Amino acid sequence: MKAPSSSKHWMPFAYAWRKTLNKKKGTALANRLIERAQSRYAALYSSQIKLSTRMLQLHHERVLLPALAMYQALRDEGENRETALETTENLFSIEIKSIKRFIELVGRMPFFFKLVRALIHPVMKVVFPQEGWKAEWIDEIPQIIAFNIRGCVYFETLSAYGAPELGTIFCALDNFVFDEVSPYIRWERTQTIARGGEFCDFRFYPGETNDAGR
């Protein structure tokens, strides 16, 4: 039997999300949500906006479209905007726990701040390229790691799909990853584009036990 067209493009995280939703919302509702989200993901994938680089396309297909599909499925099932955002954020936070655990492990090293300062430029260049995240680096203060994002492809793309509010969950996920991730580094933020700010500010300071700035 030929598979239905909606199965050509499987939604990332569907299996793990089903397990989480089973626990939180019950099997029947979880199944409906995953089916709705899968159908929406397949439709979005087939008509997706084409972005300028392969890395941006990967972010689009593996992060933005699954988030949008699940958020829309939750709204279709009657959840209000705030609850749907909270549920979608929670699903992603579970997915990135392994990333946070890895950073926490490396963050036990006393030279962690210096390591981050050495790696952040090349990592940003590859994983969050300038074409999607217009980074403005503030390098004249060597004691801190500081940059502003003046353009965010996540917020821009979600806005194009009519769901700019969904961008706020990724702001929250930054906090989830970086808050208290190491005693040797301190993370601060005052504004984000998705929350109405002029830009997204990223500030990393040496932790209280760190001598990186001396």
C-alpha cells in the first residue's frame, strides 16, 4: 500500500513528543495532537519558504516548522495562546536538556569562561550564521563576552507564518540553557526582538569564582 502523502516528511521529535504528551495530556489527546501536528508539518514542509543557506534551511525544517506545527495543533485542540506557547516551550526544553547537561559538564572546568570566549565566534559563524542572525560583536571589553543580535531569522520566519508570538519560546530556551550553567560564567539579558526589544543582547561575565577577567 502506498503511504499517504502526509507521511513523506516526518516531523522531527514526533516520537519523543508523543511520549511526553501521553504523560501530560493522556493518550487520546496526545495522539490527536501528534496527528494534527504531523499533517501540518507535512503541509508546511511542502510549501516552505526557501532560505539562503543550508544551515538556515536546517533550522527551518528541524526547529521552526515543528514548533509551528505543534503550536497550531494545540490551538486547534482548544488551548489558548498562553497555554499553547507554554506547552510548545516545554516540549523543546525536554529536547535540549542533553545540550544543557553537556554544557554543565564542561562548565565545571575553571577555564570554562576562556573556552567559551575562544569558541563562540567560530560556533556562531557555523551554527547561527550572519545571514540569519545579524550579530554585532562588542569586542572592546575583553573582560566579558558581549554581542547583540539585530536580526533574528526565527522571529522573522515565524512572523511570516503569522505566529510572531512563537518566537518568545526560543528566547526562554536561551535562558533555560544558560541560566546557572556554570559557576565560572554568568549570563545576563535585558531584551529580545521577539519580546519587542530593539535587539537581543547576549552578555556572559566571568563567574564569581573565575579569574578570567584579571
